[in-house]
Amino acid sequence: MNTVLTIDFGSTNTKVTAIDIDNGEIIANATAYTTIEDDVRIGLDNAQREIYSQCGIKDFDNKIACSSAAGGLKMISSGLVPDLTVKAAKLAANSAGAKVVKSFAYELNPFEQEEIYNINPDIILLCGGTDGGNKDVIIHNAKMLAEIDLPIYVVVAGNKTAAHTVSKILSDAGKYHKVCENVLPDFNNLNIMPVRNAIRDLFIERIIHAKGLDEAQKLMSTEIVPTPFAVFEAAEILSKGTSDEAGLGDILIFDVGGATTDVYSMCEGEPKQATMIKGLKEPFAKRSVEGDIGVRYSLPFLMEEIDFTSTLFPENISINNINSWVSKCKDCSVLPISEEERKSDMFFARNSIEISLNRHVGFIEEAYSPMGKIFIQTGKDLTDIKYIIGTGGSVINSLDAKYVLSAALAKGNEPNLLKPKNSELLLDKRNILASMGLLSKMYPSLAVKMMKKYIIKLEE
């Protein structure tokens, strides 16, 4: 039997999946506490013992892994114009599996310099200026970053004319950096892939050592990558398919976590109602990270975002039940046990999806021109999305996944939001998206086939 073990070192749990490659079957799943404080290999060994008890296999042909341990990949971006280079930088960073915690525009000042020091990011994405455009801002910002007394890692993706000067400034200051192609070489032309690859390479080369994963890396067949990067890879290949295995077409994925909710839209999102597009045309494969929307760590922030006067409560659940569960969730490791707790957890998963989609999706506005009324679209039109897929513990283990996922469908009182209208709802019941993203680098067609097999349709 040809076997692969996929490993996801999470911030709380290490999730392990054993796969029979010959038959395209999941033969075992296990979860163990991530022992990030001591050595992640301890938690991995605990999970592998459970795998052995289920399938009797100790030695696998390949082991492949991803990680969001120790908080994932924290990143800031610095660009020129907020609506252009800053947005381009954020789209590129999100596609690489990073969480952009702060974006800066124009020239950095000493207060922002101090803020960056306090954030202490894993990576800084330094952008600014189209090729042949402004180069003064990115050079100024490179000098400001060079003065920060931190071992920062910088990806430089701005005006190519300034790249050599920026590189010398950072080198002279002893700052590790990578120079890649401009993320916005000209107006309305996104160039995401070079930045995405540079961030992934930095994670592999440098970040896993800081996270204490370098010893675990020695056990793996390939490089450890960020978990959101693996999910992104799974989403993209599930949508597009391969030459041997058809994909699902346009899809929308929600990964609801304790701290963040990640949204992945795989579609062109071209205008169907609008006359024109405003701002940057967004990429086919888009990920957004809502760092204040989650069902444990970020619950206080989520509470502030929910409109309790209009939201849909689960049956037999009141605001008192909700408040009781919120109080219990001050211990972020708590799991819902009673029916009231499970329904309350489900309520927050639903609202995480609705609020995160409202931020991710495109919208349409009316305007008037000499030719009369026109409609302007900003962002992606998701109205014709074929499938909506839910993953994350609060979605997978909910009492009513349809109630949770239906929050992504268009509502009559939101005519300007370009949300899905008639999508089928699917559930990643075995929590395999990260696993399949890893598998897709070795067995792409098999990964698509297995996702189509294990991601289930919700019954009407």
C-alpha cells in the first residue's frame, strides 16, 4: 500500500490524516494537542500513536505538513496609495497564507515606525510605485524599516527602478529580504504570484525556525508551508480541476476559526449588472482574512459586529443563552456540550460567515453620467457561485450546518451586495481541505477526486 501522512500543526491542535494513495481513501484521522511550548514533535507523536491504533501503520511513504502554530504568519504591508498598492499588497499576502494585521500608506512616520516595532511582524511586504512611477516613497520607507531594531524579514515588491537602492539600504542594515517583481507594475494590473512565492519561500527558509518547527521539518518529505496556503491550494485546484479530473467550477469557501474567519472565492467575478468596474480587478483566486471575526478568541469583537435586532436565532435560543455561552468562552479552549451551548456556538459561526462575506464580496453603486444612470461595481460579483463550502470546527460539528452556511446567500434587504443567489451548500465534514492542499502538490488529480468524494452535499 502506498501511503501518505498529512499533518497540520495548528495553534491549538495537531491534525493528522492517513491516506491510502492506491485507493484514494482516508484510512485514519487523529488530533492531539500542539505542544508548541516544548516541542511540536511530542504532539505529533501522540497523534501518530492514535493513527497506528486505527490503521496499524507506523511508517508512511511520505509525510507532508503545514503549520499555523504559534499564531500563524503575522504580516504588515506598506505601500503608496491605499486603493492601489496597499490593496494589491494585501491581496498578494493573503493568497500566500499570511494574515495582514496592519497596512500603511504613503511615507512612514516615526509613530508608524514605533507601531511596527510593537507589532513585531513575521514579514513586512514593502511596496510602492508602479514601474516607472514614484520611487521616493518606497526608498524612504526602506530607510525607516532599516532603523527598526528587530530581525525583520522584508519582501520588496515595488517600483523596479528603486529595487536595487531599496535592497542596498536593507542589506546595509542587516535586514534579511527578498526582491521580487512589482505587485502592481502598472495601474489595474495585479502581479500576485511572485509575491506569493516569495512569502512562501521566506516561511520555509526562516519563519519555521522562529516557530520551533525546524526539527519537525527533518521528518517531512517536503517543506512545511503555512496552513492557509495549503487551504488556498486546495480551493484553487478543486475549482479548476486538472487535466484528468474535472473541478467544481466557481466556489466559495468559509473556514471559521476561533480567532479568524478566512474566506476563499474562486471565480472571475466579472460584472453581470454593472456598467464598469471601480478600482483594481481582483484575482480569480482570492482569500481574505477577518482577524476580528472568530468564535473564541475574537468573540468580543464579533459581538460588537452582530445586529441582534435582525439576526436569525436558532430555534429555542434566546439572547440569555447567547450571553451565557459568551461568558463561558472566556476560556478559549472550551467546547460546547449542552444543546443550548451547541446552538449558541452555531449562532456565532453563522454570523462569522455573514459578516466576513459582507467584507469579502463586491458591491454595486448607482451613479449618473452624461449618458444617464450607470452602475459601478467594486470587487467581485459572486452571484453565480455554484457551491458554498464550510469548514472549521464550529461549522463541521454544528447541529445544523445548513443554518450556518445559508448566511452566505443573498438577502432581499441587501440589493447592493453581490452575494451568491442559488448556490448548493457543501460541508467539509472530514476537515480535509488543508490535507488535500498538501496532497495536491504530489497527487493533484487524486486530491481533486478525494475532495469531491469527501466534501458532502447538505440535504434539503
